[in-house]
Amino acid sequence: MDLQAILSGIDVPADWVGLRYVKEDTGFRLVRDGKPEENTRESKQGIMVEVLVDGQFAYYGTSRLDAAGIQAAAGQAVVLAKAAAKYSLHSFEADARPLARGSYRSAYKKATEAFSPGEISELLIKSTAELKVSDKVVTTNAMARIVESESHFVSSNGSDFDQQYLMVSADYSAVAQDGSVTQKRTDGGLLAKSYQAGMEVFDEQDVLARCRIIGAEAVELLSAEDCPTGTMDLVLAPDQMMLQIHESVGHALEIDRILGDERNYAGWSFVRPADFGKLQYGSKLMNITFDPTIGNQFASYAFDDGGLKAEKEFLIKDGLLLRGLGGRESQIRSGLDGVANFRASSWNRAPIDRMANLNLEAGESSYDEIIGAVERGVFMTSNRSWSIDDYRNKFQFGCEYGKLIENGKLTRTVKNPNYRAISNPFWRSLKMLGNQDTFEVYGTPFCGKGEPNQAIRVGHASPLCLFDKVELFGGA
Amino acid sequence: MEKLFKQISQTLLAELNDLEHLALSFGGEKSAFARINAARIRQIGNVDEADLGFNFIFDGKRSTSTISLSADLDEDLNRARRELNRLRDETKQLPDDPYLVIPDSTETSINKTHGELPADDELPHKLLPSMGDVDLTGIWSSGRVFRGSSNSAGGYHWFASDSFSLDYSLITPEEKMVKATYAGTHWDQADYEKFLADSIKKLELMHLPPKQIEPGNYRTYIASAGVADVLSMFSWGGVSEAAIRQSESSLGKMRNEGAKLSPHFTLAEDFRSGLAPRFNGNGEVAPEVTTLIDKGELVQTLVSSRTAKEYGIKTNFASGGEGLRAPVMGIGTLNESDVLKTLGTGVYLSNLHYLNWSDMIGGRITGMTRYACFWVEDGKIMAPIENMRFDDSIYNFLGENLEAVTDTALLNPEVGTYDGRELNVTICPGILLKSFALTL
């Protein structure tokens, strides 16, 4: 499709016009107990037409891709913008959509053609067989999600950039049961292994070895005691830190939330504009970066959907809050420093402030030093439950698998490990931070936000972390 | 849209080869959205989209897909034929699916309802002036939603309806909030302005100094909107037969250990409101009413035809995911006007937020209180409460601690739009609890 030609043919009374074409194919395969459960593909394409009239942006997302359809969409968007301009929350100018030119291609080693649908199914079937390490494993699942996505953005102020991605998510899980006790293990949390990558993710030996561990740990949990209740040290694995960073840092720092856009849905934030540069968000060990430039991380890109160039930025340095997660529109509205995170889930949604890759930088402590520093505590891994309030303060998270730490050593396995706390005090209690050897990269396809709703991909990376005096508890 | 779907269906189904089976589904919308913050327009736009779903079966193998449609018949027929051929190629490579269900429904239905919606370019003027100075944040959604189904056995269904909703929060300078949803099919400006004014009046209570309550167990009333949130959890590791069979359901204890909820609790899949289509993606038509939990006892679950085949049981034509599409909770005898008096001293919760299973198998849910939630003493509202986290088992708060259910069920429209505008409505009363665990 010649997007530039279509743009040239659009004749509407607007101060700015932008076209964003998106085509995305999502293949999903799920095998349960050795038998195919899902073999499905979603192929979506459409175009988002945005106009700026009298200081008000308006959009028209359409799956019609012919020039006449796109012209009609632009005309209707102009009508909407004019009608809304009298009631605008903020009057924008065209500088809200900076000039951007370039392209991005996600990195991968093996293209999708390296595996046929039959070969992927075969691997997933083998995986469920490996997961069933004993008769106590009653349900096994293996899933693969492969996304090929492309977008092309052109605008009346000269922007022209395209971005292409190959993304793979996979998960393997075992449900074990013994009498009334049921436990489940996954591969680090549901689809937590989500990357910009290719078919190299499906290395058979590696996958099957992981499946054997997952199955064994599900069975191991059946005879484990419940996580103890009490206030004690908490060591979180990077796969749980993903969720911890996402919920209690990422969403709280979204500038559109801070400005109140989300108050009817996802909520507000305990962070206020005056907090930037002043709020000690966490301990001195805490360094949070927005980094959409990491090669294989799930939400890397060159430009956000408003055309802002993506660059690494420190949001929190030495525990001090410096910068928010806000794209150009939020930066203009708030006067705050932000990042290139104005993103839409697809062609049928307008961009809003989203996380991309939001990471906790590694520290100095080794794995052994962290475990060795704990007199009594619990190590938790792999998220299974999450809930936090609308200000991003009071959270309660649960994990699949825990280990007691006693006198500096991992001892007995515990099931149903949960913890609850309040964001700022929790992050200020970060007392040891793992080094690069403990640093792991994860992601999720399912970050929900926005009205109308949007689910988007985000990436998170973290080292092992030790938190001081956290309220822990077990199951029902 | 109906013509487009019908023509694609007729063409594709006529082009199937021997031993090929196909079910097609259609989903689409022509929607207007206006995002409002501080009673001003933050974002405004239209979305016009249509998707065609395929469930293709050949020689004991199955593959499914969805493609975008452009609303141009020739272009869409080309896309649909390409997709059918791709499915033919792929399906051959897949392993046999022992639980596939060949679509055999020959039923047909057409359900088209027309509403009266504000013109898109009149929206801001109709919505915003009557908000006055109040801090209102929310989302307007309106337009026509389409659903269709056809299959190679001859079944055909079409559903189209107009609707609108303004889902909003009113916010005081002290950051206390009231939630409301004005929804319908026929716009009435005067009725909207009255509804809005009434909800703004409710905000007055939120100006009282807030009370910070300590974690503990409290007598609690949860209003209908909050109950709807609780019921939504039954669609995720709840009433699904497959989830119970695969040991991933909170109701496994009811099936396997004889656990019961309160005799005051009855839950059904009930399509009698006509607000959601009864046909599923395979064109199968669910019974008008399926009682799932009757006076605290699990009597049925939602069973898709696939699950039915796998476990050798009878289907009730649930959707593939076996979630609730038309949840209705039975009413009780507590008069709405007696709620505060009967609560006595405790907490009154209008809404809940961000629910999740903290122990699915144990039936324990955690979440937050949100919006108009109050401390009540001797039947009188004393103060809004600071939001609290709860963490309690359905076997407690919908079990022995469920003291009473109100005598009025309210409609709670699903305003979610992740996969397009939803059609579901949860119809439920409020619940009075002897005890509810607030934890943080």
C-alpha cells in the first residue's frame, strides 16, 4: 500500500493529518495433555487516521484500506475534531507529533519458516509428555504465540517510518493434584517468556528440560507446607520482579494517569507532578530505566506511535524519582520530562502513555550473598496472582513456588506464597540487589489500560532482589 | 454488514470440498468513542471494523482463524478465499483433534434492534454542558454492534443492535469518587441530564471527612455493581466444566468435596433479557436459562460441545471458553430501603476494583474497595472510607457469611472494549455479609 500517495490524496481542512497502517498476524497453538486444543491465527489490518483541527485531535480507525475509504475517514475525523474543539481538555499544536523518519526491524536468529505448523505442534506435544513427570500431574499445557507485526506511519508534517517485529511467547505448565491439594507451575508465570525473537526460542532440548523441572516442581508443591504468615525478609526472583516493577512502578509513573485520564478505569496515581525530582521512591539501590533499545526485549522499538524517537532514560536513579512515563502529548500537558511511550495496541485505538521496556538495573550482590544475608525469610518465584489499588499503593501479589530461607540457606519448599505491602515503603525496603549474573529479561502481551480498552506488550527485566520486613502469608 | 456476511457465507460454504466443514463467525462495530477528563474532551474518534472468523475441519483435524474485513465485497471475498486455502494447507499438517465438534446446528435466527443515538458531531454538545463544574472522567461509547454465525450444516444467525453508554467517575477535590453508568438504546436528553444530576448529588456524601478503618472482619454490604465484579470471577476458573475437570476451578470444591455456598445464592446463565445473543461461535443456541448454582448448590456448569465430547457429557452450548455470557443472580428479600438499617454498623461498598484469585482452588479472591464506600453506624452513613484491600473466600462471603440478598436486581452493562464493544449485562442484587475480611 502506498501510504504516502494516499496521504497526498487526502483533502481535508486540518492542521495536521497522520496515517498509521498496522498489519498483525498472531498465531497461537495450545496442546493440552498431548492433544491439540487450539491452532489459531488472527490476521488483523487497518488504518488509524488522525487529524488535528482547532487544537483538537480526532481519529477514525477503519479496516477499509482503499483511498476513498481513508479519505472519508479523514473527513469524519475532521467533523469530530471541530465538534469537540470547543470542549478540548488541552489545545494542541502540530508539534505534538514530531517529525520522524526511519525504520526498525526486530532481531531474530531463525525465521518463522524454520518450523512448520506440524513441527511446532510436535514439539508442544512432546513438551506435555515431559511435563507429566508422575501420575499426580493431572493437566499439562504447552503453548506458543508467534506474532508478526508491521506498522507504517506517515504524516502531513513529513514523518515516514515503518517498524517490523517478530515476537514469540511460550509457556509450559503442569497442574498436580493429590487429594484435595492442587498446585500449578508454569515457565516463570503465564507467557512471561515473551521476547522479540524467532524460532530459536523453540530449542527442543532446552524446552523439554524446562518442562521436566516444571512438572517436578508442581508435584513437589503438593507435599509442601503453606507459606508461613508473618513479617520477614522476602527474596523475589526476576520473574516475579517483572510484575512488581510493572504494577507498583510502571503504572504509577504513567503521566496520563497522573493527569487523571485513567481515573474512571485503571485509576489515578499516588505520584503527583510535584514529586518529580523530589520523591525518594525507593532505596538508594533502586535504578529504573525506560529502555526500548534492548535487542530482544519484548517492547523495543525505534519510534512511538506519535513519532517520538525511543531512547533509554533513567526514571528513578539512586531511588530518586526523576522522570515519568509520558509521551509528547503528556509532556506538553504536564510540562514534565517524559519518554517515547505514546503507544496504541493496534490500528483501531488512539495512542496513550504505556510502558515499553521498564527495567530495574542490576546491582552488586551475588545470588549466594543475597540468600546468605537472610536469617529468616521466603524466596518466591513466578507470579500467579496480582491486585493493586487504583492509586498503585496497596498491593497483594502471589507466586507459584516458594522456598524458606533459614540462617542464610534455602531450606523447605512452601506453597501458596503471597505478600502484601504499600508501594513506596516496599521499594524503600529494597536492601540487596542482585548483580548482572542474576539479571533476567521477561515480558507480557497483556498489559491492560485505556478507554476504549487496549492490551499491549511490555517488557521487564530485573535482578534478584531482597526486601526487608514484608508481610507474608499462605493459602486459603 | 448483514448482506456482506451473508454473501461471504454463501460463497465460501458453497465452495467447500467433500469432507470439509466450516463454521464462520462475524464480529463488527461502527462505534463512536469520546474520552472525557475533567468534563472536557481528552480524545474523540470513530472505529469502524469487521472481522470474519473461521472454524475449519477436515479429516479429523481442526484449525481456526480470524481475518479483518474491509466492507468491500470483492476484496473481502478474495481475503476469505485466501484464508480458506491457507487453512486447508495448514490443517493437513496438524495432529488429529479427538475432541473436535463438527458444526451441525441448522438453527437460524435474526435479531436486529435499532436505537436512537446522538449524531457523532452532536456528542460533545449533548454530553458536556450539563456536567457543569463537576470533575467528571469517563468514556462515551455508542454505535452499532454486529454478530453473525453460519456453518456448513445450514445454520445461520445474525444479531445487530444499537446502544450507548457513558461510564463515568465523579471526583471531589478531596479525591473521593462516585461511579455511574448511563446506558441505553434510545437517547433521551432530559433523562440523561436527570441521571447525571442525581449522580452529582450522590457526590455530596463524599465531602464528609474520610475514615481510615483498620484491617479486620466487618459486617459489609456490597451493592449490585460490586456484586457484578464478584460474579465476573465465576467466568475465570469458575463455572467452566473444562476448568473443573482440569483442576483449575474455584468451584472444584463444590463438585469434588460437596462444598456449598449459601442458600441465599443462586446464579444462572439467563438470556431472557435479550441483550446478548444466545448463539455461540459455532452457531449453537444455548438454552434460554441454565441454572448453575441453585440455593448454594452447584447443579450445572457451562459445557461447550467440545468439553461435552471430551468427557462424554451433555453440552449446553456454552461458548468455547465456557464463560458467562448472560449472568443473572437471584434476588432475595432484603428491601433496598432497609439495607443501611439491617447493616447496622459496618461498611457499605458500592464498587470493587481489580479482583483476582489469591487462591483459586481455595476460592479466595482479593481486590480493592473503590468509589462510594462508607462507614455506617447504627444504620447511618457516617463517612466515606479510605480504600481497603479485601481477601476472602467465596466459601465464606458467599457461604455462611451471606446473610441476605436484596430484593432488586440491577442491570450492570459490561462496558469493556478490549475485543470490541461488549454486549454482556450482569443482572444482580446487592448482598449483605455477616463478615468480610479487609486486610490492608
